[in-house]
Amino acid sequence: ETQVAEVAAGDIVICGSDGIFDNVFDEDIVALINDVCADRHPSGAPKISPEEVARKLVDLAIDNASPQADGLPAKLTPFSAKAMETYGHTMSGGKPDD
């Protein structure tokens, strides 16, 4: 699939697979990016590297899809929210293939 979007200097583009987008809500991605990119060089560029941002996104996706340390189920994710909406199943976490 090809998509075209206009971008400007300072824009941040997130490319990812369903492993990210099934397990992290868009607003949580935006919040994470705003947080980790807040510290900037005088030029305006974020001080964090793209690789570090990617690692933080992957860590968040894994955390959301995994059972919590205290034994509680995984968090609500975009995938589990859609499954509940579509099929009425109560579930949490991500798809088994993520």
C-alpha cells in the first residue's frame, strides 16, 4: 500500500506494523512522542535518536500486550477494543501473532 502525505520540517513520521498499531492507541503514540521528543537541540531537532524512539514504541507495545506483573490481564489495546466492539468478547492485550 502506498500513501502520500505532505510533511514539513520538524514533523515526525511514525511507520510501523500491526505489532505497534494493534497494541498502542494513536493518542498514546502521540503522548510518547511528545514526551521523548520534548528535549531538543537549538536547531529544533529532538535530542533522542530515531532508534531510541522506535525502541520506546516497541517497549510500550510489548508492555500493553503482555499480562501485568501483578497478575492482572494485559491492558486494553486497539485490537482488544475492536474485538470487544465487533464480537462482544471481553479481552485484553494484543493478537497472538504480535
